[in-house]
Amino acid sequence: MSENLSVTVWNEYRHERDSDEVAEVYPDGIHAAVAEGFEERGFETRTATLDDPEHGLSEGVLKDTDVLTWWGHRAHEEVSDHVVDRVVERVRDGMGLLVLHSGHYSKPFKRLMGTSCALKWREADEKERIWVVEPGHPIASGLPEHIEVPEAEMYGERFDVPAPDELVFTSWFEGGEVFRSGCCYNRGSGKVFYFRPGHETYPIYYRDDIRDVLANAAEWAAPSDGPEPFFGNADPLEDV
Amino acid sequence: MSENLSVTVWNEYRHERDSDEVAEVYPDGIHAAVAEGFEERGFETRTATLDDPEHGLSEGVLKDTDVLTWWGHRAHEEVSDHVVDRVVERVRDGMGLLVLHSGHYSKPFKRLMGTSCALKWREADEKERIWVVEPGHPIASGLPEHIEVPEAEMYGERFDVPAPDELVFTSWFEGGEVFRSGCCYNRGSGKVFYFRPGHETYPIYYRDDIRDVLANAAEWAAPSDGPEPFFGNADPLEDV
Amino acid sequence: MSENLSVTVWNEYRHERDSDEVAEVYPDGIHAAVAEGFEERGFETRTATLDDPEHGLSEGVLKDTDVLTWWGHRAHEEVSDHVVDRVVERVRDGMGLLVLHSGHYSKPFKRLMGTSCALKWREADEKERIWVVEPGHPIASGLPEHIEVPEAEMYGERFDVPAPDELVFTSWFEGGEVFRSGCCYNRGSGKVFYFRPGHETYPIYYRDDIRDVLANAAEWAAPSDGPEPFFGNADPLEDV
Amino acid sequence: MSENLSVTVWNEYRHERDSDEVAEVYPDGIHAAVAEGFEERGFETRTATLDDPEHGLSEGVLKDTDVLTWWGHRAHEEVSDHVVDRVVERVRDGMGLLVLHSGHYSKPFKRLMGTSCALKWREADEKERIWVVEPGHPIASGLPEHIEVPEAEMYGERFDVPAPDELVFTSWFEGGEVFRSGCCYNRGSGKVFYFRPGHETYPIYYRDDIRDVLANAAEWAAPSDGPEPFFGNADPLEDV
């Protein structure tokens, strides 16, 4: 199935160019590492970044995209509202959206959630254990009961999002917090998956298990072929 | 319980002043009819309208409001984004919001839902039957199995909202459509209830059963006294 | 995908043998009509009926079944608890279960829901219009906005089931009722879909659109390859 | 509100009579400690135990009970199916049910959930931190962001229950697990709340914060006054 799906991997791509520490982990950018995972798994993959024209997300690119992944961190405000409108509109029309880690504060995610999307965080190189709480969900396919990430940035509850339509993962942190780290949402005819792991200073997007989750999520979030609803003034179907 | 709750009834209040047909049904405005229902049931009630300064929704008013009801139709775009920010922020802090009928297209509701909130509609004086699908829900308290509205504007599915956290009512229409007409949402620490019935040309807000639903909804949506979450950089609770 | 999925179509198969009226509609049994739909769409299909040894649902058959469909009506009580245990256990292990029409009162469905599964009903040859309320759901793939069934038995709310994890369809009936007619549930590692249409006296299971829904539902409900959870006394993963 | 609610606290009451270690913690039984918390908060409270006639849960007692709490552990199988039928029936009619700790394996809870309700467990006197994930929920009223229990039995995911209708708490454990520890369900016209903390060897039910949670949960789960649905053969409401 995956070979027919077209994934666009979006990245802010600033940390990697400004910081030696980050460049050492992701020399070609986080998007290159994320895209490699999709390519290995047979998806048609392209990348786009903030500093590309139209952020790399023209009408044409979005039209050709089944699933968009989003990583941003410090430049959320530089993403143009016009492009955000376009992304959000395309999600409502059926495109899948995978929001990664610090993307929780991105404009498209906040717009689609309707909440602040705030959380607790800490950078302390601590252990994260990602538990599968819904083993029958397609996003958990092929996974063990938990994934251990030896060094992670902590995100802790309260995560200010609407209760997910389906909760697939919950994280445990060494420092004492928990987090709903794999959250599924339906918005319009599209699907959104928030996945917590990943930070610019940790090589998390090179891991096979993390890439498997993203590939599963892309298959889950891919557009389906349902009816396009008519909205507006409608004639009666029965005598009134 | 209700006597301690403070309800602010917000109304666009334009149709009633411009149209004789509407003024005949709601001579003092829709807000007056909605407010009367709350007063009768012991709530502390005030009203506010679009053309009041700050649309009647100053910081002070919102701070003193437990539950805000919202009716708007043709002037959604005239509501200032600044006031919308304030309303949305206050909902996330715990204020209840009851969105009435054509308020489905209001700025606060669309902002809190993250979707288009579009639907089918028709003005044909047709019958609506509002079925209780969740009889154990507090918003259904004291109601019969269904409420019949002899003449209503039709709203039909697809209603482009996130699947409600709890679905209390579903409507049947004479012309052949169905509609999820009583939808509960949690957003931040606040609660939102969308309730379909009511239109400027029908005397629906004078009905006791409709007023009972709104009173139940206000009690359900009232702020609770839960923890105010800390967001941001958090110290570990365990040794890392 | 479907060609790899194995579907077992279970039928009570009593009405068809006892009633000329029913035999005229389903001369080879309801199971034959349902199975034909799956075969046409490339599924590996077998049938089983109440009066087969072990109701046709031996350990071996269930082990080889990805998705089981269930139609029963007047002989629910004759299904042995032993076989019901086996079916329910297999669902929790990942098998999909599609419960059809009067199967709402079957033992496996009631056991998996935990509620009475009661409803209103009426046989009056009336029109049903099945609305898609979640157009992005895979079970709605390829469908129009609504399906019209000219003559149906009515099922009306309150349908006493837990609120579905996902609600795909809602029905409108000529006689004035509504019904949540396409309900998705997760139970253990398995998935359950309840689909309302279909009655022994109407040729509904010959329709292409109804067969499409069942095929979509079978793909949605098929077992995934998630972790098999360990239950019981567990060693700590960290020093305690 | 609470002064009008009648709570029945049910306890297996075996450990406390057989084990000196347990008797030291709960000399009058776990039910006495749980009941004391409700009494202090103004509820009308009574207790019932396994070895009472009809387990203390006659028709009359259940009829007079708004909310039933359930603690059992090693004698689940000794609870008569007849009484379980009665309890389950009463929940569906509107009675609230609070299921405590090892009650996850009780007959009424398993019956109402439709799943195995299995989990991981460990007795290692380890720390539990119960996080509020839904601060706007009435069950979180008056609580801090998290509750710390210094010594607890561990329960870990996968918890094999249906995804809760509302998830209020998630626990962190010292040994590396997480657990959905406060789960709300609607079943029929009744409400069920599962609350994890509490074990026969820890004085958890004497804590004010734990008692506050139980009191909040009782108010949330109390019967409402919704319509009693008619089930069965129904006349049409419109001409057919």
C-alpha cells in the first residue's frame, strides 16, 4: 500500500544550520533523516523547508501530498498564515498530517486543535519509555509493548489538547512525568497524528522503531475515498 | 446549584431590529427570550450584544461569567478578533460556552473546533424531532425521549465538526435529513455545548423544554475547581 | 489487501428454511448473499450456520478467520455459551467482528458491549436513509453522502450501546426516528462494527452499496500486527 | 448536593479478617475507611460485604443506592451471578458504580466493560504519581496537578479495557510503567468510574485527597433524571 502514498516531510531547518551540536546529529537536516525512513519503507517522499519559496508548500505540492509531516520549533511565527490556511484546508479535504515533537506549538496544529497545545518540558537527557496503550491500533503494528529512548527531552502533562479520538501511546519519564505521546484526531475528512519523540539534539529519527511508527501513521492518515459532502442550501429529499 | 451560576447571554441583535417579521417573534431580541429562560430557572443572568462597546464582553464581564451563550447569524465577521481571543481564552480557563443554532459559524466556535463547521440548511418551515440518544447525560435531565419542533430551519449532515466528546441529541427532519444537534466538547479546562434549535423567525426560545435544555447545559458547562496546570520548563520530580 | 483477508459469514439460517416469504428473498440463506458480496470483492470467504457442528465455529475455523460477520434473530439463545466464549476471546485477540442488523441482540455482541443493546423497532416497509456522518472514515470509502433503502424494518433510538468509538452512519426513518446505524468499537486487540441494515424479508444484502460497506468494514476490522501484551506479575524496568 | 446522595460501600472483607498485616492497616475493613471518607463529606453512607446475606446487596438496598463502590480481590468468583445481574441491571438503570483498584477483575466491572480487564501488576512498595490529565473534569475538582502515593502496588499498561469515554488520571510508577488510573464510562443510563489506587496493605483510603476523588466521582456518577427509553415495537410518529 505504502508505495502508492506520497509523503512530504516539512522541516523548519534552522537549528541544523546554526548550531554545530545539532548539525552533528542531523548534518542534512531533520527532514533528511525523517524522509530516509519513509523512503526505506517504500513511500514516495519529498521534503520542504521554511526557507523554500512558499515554505515549499505550494498548492501543487500539497495537492500531490497524501501525508504531510511537520517539524518546527523556534520559528513557528515565521510560517505565513497564508500557507497555514492552505495546509489546514488540505487536511480538512483529506490529507493526513503527522505533527512531530515541538510541532505541538506549530500554527497548523494549534489551528486544528482549537486549544493552546501547551505542556511541561525539560531538557535533561532523561530516559523516556513509550508504552503502547492500544495494541490493536494500526499505528502500533509491528511494535513491541514499549519503546525505550535513552535520552530525550521531557514533555509532561497537562498536554492542553482535546482528548484524542484514539490514544495509542503514553510516555513515562525518568523525572516523574507522563505524557499522551501518540494522539489521533479526525478533522474534516482528514486525519492528524501527534507523535511526541524527537528533538534536534537526539538522533531519534534514525531509529527503526520510530520510523516504523511514522510509516504506520502515514498509512493510517492517508486520504480515503469517502463522499465529498455538499454544504449549503439543500433541497428536501422528502415532501415537506 | 443554578442560583450561584452567572450566565451571560450574547446576541448579534441585528435581525430583530431590521426585520418586522423577526421583531414580531422576538420584540426585545433573541437574547431577551434566552435570558428569561435562565432567569426563570434561578440563574444570575445578564445580556450583551454585538453593538455594545466591546460587544458587551469586556474583561470584567467575562471574568464574572460562568457560562456564555452565543447567538449570531449574519454578522459573524463583525465580531472583533480581539474579543474572540478573549472569549476563547476564557473558555480554555474554564468558562462554559453554549453555542446556539447559527452560532455554528461564529468565530469563537470555529476557533475552538478547528474545523469549518459547515452544514446543509434549508428554510422550509419543516418539522424537527430532537431525539435524546444519551439518556443518562445530565443535559437530558427532565426531558422526554424526544422534543418535537413543529416548524424549524433544517440543518443536515455532514456537520463538519470534530466528533463530539459526548453526543446527547440527534435530530430528524421532515425533509429527510439527520443532524447531531446536541454536541459536548472539552477545550482546555472549559466545556462547550452546541445546541441546534432556534432561528430568528421561530419562537423556539420561549419553549420550556428548550429552556430546560439550556439550563441543564449551563450547569454541565459551569467551571469546575480543578488544578490550574503549570506549563513551561519544569524541574524533575525524581533524580535524573 | 482484501485478497489476503479471510472472512467467515455466520448465519442463524432458520427463517430461510421455515418461511416461504423469506426463502423467496434468500433461497440459499442470508449467508450466501452476504458471502457473495465478499467473494466478488476478492475476499477469501466461507460460511457457517447455527445448525452446523459447533455452529461451524470450531477453534480451527476461528483461528483461520480474520473477520467474522454475524446475523441472528430468533435463536440467539440457542448459541452455546462455549462457542460465544470462543468468539469473544478471538475478538479480544484481534479478529474483526461485523454484527449485522438483528445481531444487536446476539450473545457475542451483548457480551462485548456490556449493555442491553435494546432499541425500538417496527416492521412497516418504510424508507431508510443512511447518512454518512464521518466522510473521512475508511468504512465510508467509495460511498455517496447517503444510501437510500426503499423498504426497511425501522430501528430507533435510544440504542442502548456504549457511545461508539467512531460513529460512521446515522439513519433517518420515514416514520420519524433516527438511529446510529454504523458504530465502531475497539475491544481488546480486536475491532467490532455494528451495521444496521438488513432484514430477512428485504433483499438488502444483494445491493452493491451495502456490500461495499461490508467490504470496507472487513478491511477496517482486520487484525493488525500490534504487540501481544503481557498480563500478570511484572518485574520492574527501573530500580525500585 | 452530596447530602442528598446515598452511597453504598461494598467490600469483599476477607483479607482484613485473615491477615494480621492487613488488619493492622484496616482494622474495621477497607469498607469502613472508604465509608468514613464519604460520611465526612456529607453523603448518606452504608456498607455491605461479601459474607452478608445476598452480599448485602438486596433489591431494596440497590434501589436506595445512588452510587455503589466496589472493592474485591481474591474472592471475585464467590460473588453470585444473581447479585451481579442485579448490580449490572441497576447501573444500566442509572446507578453510579465506582470500581476500586483490584475491583478491575470483579464480575460487575468485567461484565460492563466487555473485555478481560487484565493488566500488569507488582507488589514492590514503589512510588506512584497520579497525574490529572483532564483538569476541567468534575472528578478533578479541588485537586493539585498530581497526587503522590509513596508506597503502592503497581498496575501497568496494557490495561485491557475499552478506551474510556473520559480519561481523568494517568499514573507514573517508579518501576517504569504508566497506567490509565481514572477512567469514566457510560453504560446504559448509568456511569462507571474506575479508580486505581488502593490496596489492602496500604493506608491509601485514609488520605484526604483520595477521599476527595471518590466524593467527586460519586457526585459525577450520581443518577440523573433523564428519560427512561421505551424499547420494543414502536408505532410510527409520522404517516408511513
